[in-house]
Amino acid sequence: MKTIHLLVIAGLLLFNRSCSDEYTFVPPVKQAEIPAETTEDRLKWGSDFFAPGGGYPRMAEGADGTLFLGMDTGEGIKMMKSTDNGATWTDKTVAVPNPPGVNEQVGNVFPLVLPNGDILVAYRHLNDIDKYDKVADGIHFYNIGISKSTDGGLTWQEVSRVLDWNRQGDRSMGAWEPYLFQFSENEVGCFYARQNAGRDSHPLYQEMKRSTDGGMTWGAKETVVGTDQFGPEGSAGMCGAVRTSSGKVIAVFETQDHINHNWFAIGKVVYNEEEKTWSEISSVYSYPLASNVYGAGAPYIAELPDGTLMVTYQHGKGGEDTQFGYVLSKDSGVTWGENWPLWPGYRNMWNAVFVSSKGLIYALTSGVKYKIGIMDGDAAVKSSFYLFAKHTEETVVDANIPVPAGNNNVHTWAFQPGVEQQMWLLHDQGDGSFWLEPTSSSNYNRGKSLEIATDGSNIKLGSFAGNNNQLWTAEAMEDGYYKIISKSGDVALTVTNDGTSNGTNLIAETFTGAMGQQFMGVSSGHHYDPFSE
């Protein structure tokens, strides 16, 4: 039925009329609405992942792409690692055990992989004043500790303290939320929030110390944000930093104004590397004033693959009502767009964002729960197309969503123009490979990818994580058809036994030249070949 390609290319906008006699049009099931996207927010998020138990999740990456995930737990600070871009995690080790004292605590973990492969974790170690103790003991101290692993995270040893309450000059009534930052190959900075007055009093301000020996020793304290910058009642709490692609180092922090109201907002300072000084404060975001809402606090910052800056934060009334939000900047932090929600209705605390070397974006929150996101860039995404196999031009590859969605299986089905679950997007990885996303996943579960299941044969949908079983290459055959080969092995996308009936399963098999292994992409609105260079 060669005429179908001419029909598709010439007039799909008229599908209701031109095809109604030949095909039964079944519109997709309407899904719950998601926040509308604009050109400012081109992030596409996959489904939710849960790593085993903990809070305050923080991520780092080794030179070989191994991901490390740290978390606070009731058993101390634990670390896990992943070699499949965060799909699974192994080797859950205790990096910092619970301290022996009944009133001692460790928490606020922050990991960093050094250029030599060693892993540092920074954390707060405190014994609070009696008001917060389980058993009043009259003891209090506030330390910032550093532990190191030299064997890929299997074993850990405390090697230093950035802040030591018992050392002259380091006494404090609060030391919180350390953040490790690689200034250069041989220099690491550790930011932390510090109080010098009572536990519940202010000011709280940002300090930093540097290490040039892999975290074994630390230099003199430096002020990043001090009280003289916002008055004696101000506060500069939790901090995050990033080096942008333009070379600037930007730090964001949680701030409050206790003169006017107890209201969290996010401030920003920029580092002058020649003078080793920080700029005056500018504003990133202040959550709209509302009764019993604590504003925007606990910020984190990262640069996305296209140079966009992303700052995450938590807001709400506290407790179960705490939400995850983020804002974006297209001009290196000079201006910021509107806020975007993530996981509405879920308890989101101590949120963070991490961008891997593969360009995958990890949004992490309490749980440990996370989503993996990608940039939906215009240049990297082909417009929607249908995927016809050579043995039949009456059926197409069908994502089989949203009904049934239980196993996310992919099959073929009678061609129904305009049905989004039969339309695909090609995401170019820039190395000759690509991944295929059903257009309907934006209405169902963002970031779904055509992938080979763990049995090595069945084709299904999974949340895109950049793994080889989700990546494909196309090799031109004859008459505009292509064989589509998996990056995970020499197997090709295949319609089982060249079947033509609705629901014929898609599998991955060694390429034999069968017509059910050759595919043509027919555009849904433009005349182009999605697989051509």
C-alpha cells in the first residue's frame, strides 16, 4: 500500500476526514494535567526513582561516570554508587557511623570526587545545647568533619575537620550544611553556614575554608556572605555553588530578614578569582508572600547542558506541606524566570539538583526520591514521525500507552493518524546514536524511551537514563528504509515473525534482513527523514 506515505506527507492535518473511512480513530486517554511548558522550561522529566532510605540526598560523579549518592540516615551517613546512570544502586556503605554520644549527631552529607579518584564527604557533627538534647548533659559543640575513601567508596576514614569547636577560634553556636567545591585541580573549598550567637539567634552567615592537600588540612576561614552585607538581623544560611561554562563561580544561599518578617528568600554572590572576594548580594528568588508560608529556602544550583542555570528550593508551610520548586536563568544568573513545581503534593525537603557528564539532570528530594531529566532542545529533537516496517504499511510501531501501562510493552498496531502513542521523537546524542521517545509520553510520563528489557529481547518503554539498551543507530538499506541497531549489542529492532496483526510484539534480534527489521520514519507534518544526517 505505497499510497499511504503520500497521504501522510501530503495532508496529515486532515486525518479526521481523509482516513475516517479506512481506520477507526481512537483518541488517547486524557491524562492528569501537568504544568504548562514554555520556551523557558524545556526540561522533560522521567518517572520517579527511589533509592533505599534516607534524607538530604547529594550526588557526585567519578571520572568513569560512576555516580555516588550520599544520604543522612538513622545509622549515620551512608553512600551508594551506580554504574547505570542511577537506574540501580549498589554497595551501600556507612561513610560516617553514628557518633557514640547519646546527644551527638552527624548529617548534612556532601560528597565530592577528587581528580585522583578519592572521594570526600563533608558533614556536620554536633552535640546540641541541652534544650535540644535527648538527655541534658551540659555539653555542646559544632564541628564540620571530612571523611575520605581511597577505594571507590567501600571504606571510609575521618581525615580532618574544617571546623573544630575545641580548636581556638573555631567556637560556634551552630555549624551547618557544608558544601564542597572544586576551585581548581589542587584546591577544594568547603562552604558552611555558621552562627556565633545562641542556637536560635542570628546572624547566620557563610564562611569557607580551602584545602590544597585533598582535604587533609584546611586553611584560614574566609567570609563569603557576612553580616555587614545585610544588617545585624539578617541571615545567610544553606549554600550551593557552581562554575558556569563562562568561567564564573556563583554561590546561592538561603537568606532571611528578621526585622520585617521571618521570610526565606534566595540570594546570590559572584566570586572574583583574582582578588578572592565575593560580590554584593543580588536576588535569585523570593516566594510570593502568603500566610504561614516560609518562603523559598534550602537552595541548590547547577548548570544544565545548554548553559541554563537551575536553582532548586523548598517552600510551603513546613512538614508534609513542603514543596519542591525551581527557577531558571538563561543569562548566567543575571535574571531569573518564573518558578516551576516538581512533585506537587509530595513532602519535598532538602532538595538538590545534579547534572552528570552525560547531560542527565537529577532532581533529588527527601526519601531518597529522584527524577531524571533531559533538555528538550530544538536542535537535538526531531519533530514527530510514524515508524512503518517494510513488511506492512498498514501498521506502525505503537507505544501502547496509556492503556495498558502496566508493563510498558511496545507493539505494532493499525495506523491511526494523529494518535500520539504512534508518533515518535528522535533525540540525537551527538555521537551517531539516538533514543526514541513516544510523543504521548509528554502526556503520560515524561522522558519514556524505547529500550531493550532485561531479558535482552523484549522491547518496552523505560525512563530514559542514557544506558546503551536505550540507545540506537540507524543504517540505511534500500527504498528509504533503515535497520535500527541497539548500541548495547548487534541486535536490531524487529517485528516478531513479520506479524501484521494488532498487538504484534516488538523484540530485539540479530539482523537477518527480514522486512520486519527494516523501518521508515514518515514525518507527521514536515517532509524530512528523521534518520538521515
